[in-house]
Amino acid sequence: MKIIEQLKIALNSLWSNKFRTFLTTLGIIIGVMSVVGLLGVGKGTQAYIQSSFDSIGSNTIYATIGGGGNFSGPPGMAGGFSIDQVDRVIDSPRRYIKYVATQVTGNQPVVSDFEEKRLSIVGQYGEYGEVFNISINKGRGFNDSDSSRANKVVVIGSQLVTDMFNDGDPIGQTLKIGKTKFTVIGIAEETGVGGFDNPDEYIYMPFRTYSKYIIKSDSFPLIAMTATSNEQTGDATEEASQILRRVRKLDKDQEDDFRVRDAGELLDTIKQFTGILTWFLAAVAAISLLVGGIGVMNIMFVSITERTKEIGLRKSLGATNSDITTQFLTESILVSMIGGIMGIVLGILLSYGLSSALDIPKGVYWDSVLLGVLFSVFIGIVFGIYPALKASKLNPIDALRYE
């Protein structure tokens, strides 16, 4: 029998049982939607991480305690770099390292005359602006007096001009952070990074101010340094290791109790982790595809039972076992493909919706779309072949007698 005729028969059968067809495809729709949506969000997250590192620069290197750590907390964590150690790194003679800085961060309720919300507070230390590419757009930055005296002054991210001051001039205005009021002395240049951890929504203050009024802190989770040029990042990494060994008073036979990585290495590590996590979640979501496949098989058995006489009639008119197998296998694949296409469309919408909610770059992982199509066909074949073969083996005389 020609393929076109098989498709017509399959479509007519599915259309005559629209509601049942929809219920059959539901598991496949959910599975494909989840896979496409989660992989799309994962791709957007990796793009956001990439843009964050690009804004800092590829010549930045990071030192963390032990086998690595997180960037910003919790402040005062045991085993971090003490302020004395950071000072000694800053004061050390350096050939390949140009700037040194560090930070602690916390999340605090912030109140202005216009708004109240929880924001990220950054306690900065060292040559912070140079390392993290934070420059002042309006007002001023922190001076030595602000840092040494723990003055209650802050610099705000550009987005907070809108969010906290209704687009008014915030210079000289106050923000209540926790239980303390701080004076705004500057506005940082827009970074354009965006995302759920947007630097344009940060509030910056000197480290001693942070430690005195926000959260008591006596150590830093990392030290960030910039090489004199991109070409000398490797030399700067080696120089940082040598300085830190001296600062932490390690003997020659002692292994490093810290780790120094450049931005590229750290970016690769983070992207690898997010990639594994994304695929793991997608694999868990794909389990529903198997559930959907079982649903397809069950419905095909029901369909065969209902159409036993039809099968007997077609066989008596000359249809071969191969014709019957092809007909029911085509129906199974069509059901799965319909579910797959609907799942892909909903998955793309899910990806864009979650990306918008998280404020990360929107994108579709097109490999996952292709994967969704292939999975749908695979499910249709695997879970449709047994019912189709069973239908083809029906005895035409017995089938015609079936009530």
C-alpha cells in the first residue's frame, strides 16, 4: 500500500478520536516541552555567565582557599583570606600582577523614600574598580578616609537610580540598609550584564563599613587580580601562587592550600557544571517521554481491539501483514510526532518565559529541538511496533467474527 494512503488512513483514525489522541500525546508533550525548555534556560544561563566574565576581562585571575570556593560568601567564612593577608598581597612587589582586590557580599533589606526591596550589598577592598571594571558615572568613589574610618557612604548601581529613587538625583540622598542609614555619594557606570544577579543593582561600600554596619567580617572568600596584559595572564597566575605561598607561610615541602585560576579556566569549570546540571534535569524530564510511550502502546492496543473487524475486512480484501503493520506503526509515529511538535512549541515558550523571569539571555537550544523530534519518532516506533505486529497477525476469519 502506498505511503500516502497509509497516512490518510492514520490521520482519519486519529481525527475520529481527537480527545483520545490528545490524552495519548500528553506525556510526550510534557516530556519534550521539559527537555526543550530546560536546555534553553541552561543555554541562556551559560550566555549570562559568559557575559559576566567578559565584563570583567580575560586577564583576571582568582585565588580561592583549598580546591576552590564561591565568589562572594558567606562573609567571614572559616579558612578565607584574612585582611592582613590581602594587604600583604597588595604590598608585595609584583611584575605581572597590576591590580589586586577582594570583596564580601550579603543580601539586605534596603529602604528609600520611594521603594523597599532586598538588594546585594558589596563590601569592597583594594583596587576594586580596576579589577571588576566598575567606574563612576556621577558623583565620586570612595577615598582613603571613607575606607579607614568606615564612613557610612555608598555607591549605587545604575539601575537603582530608577528602582530606588524614581529616576531622581540620588547623590546626597540616604538609603536605609538594615538598621543603618547611608549617604549615596556616587552612581556606577552601567555594566549591561543584566541577569538575576545584576551588578547594576548592587550597592557598594568600603569593606570596613560593611563589616561594621552590615555583617561582621574578618576574611575574604577570594582574592581577584588582573594581569598586566592578556598575554601575561599565565605569568601572573604563577606570580600569584608564589606570593600567596609566602603570605600564607607555606614551607617548600607543603602543598598549596589555595587555588589560583584565570578567568577562562574558571569560566570553563562553571559552564561545565551548569551544562551537566542542565542535561541531568533534562534527562529526568525525559522520563515522562517513556511514560508517554507506554500511553501510546496502550492506546494502540485499544485501537486494535476496536478495529478488529476492520483489520479482518482489509485482510479479506487482500491487505498483507506488512500493510497492517505499516498502518498501525504509522499511526503510532504520527501520534508521537504530534505530541513532539506541540512539546517543542511549548518548550520554546517555556524557555523564553523562564529566561525573562530570570532576566537571562533568551535562546533556544536547537539541538534539543532536533532531539525532541528524534525522541518522538523513536517513541512511536519502539512503543508502536509490538501492537502493530500483533494486529498484523490477526486471523481474518476470526477478526470478522469478532464482536
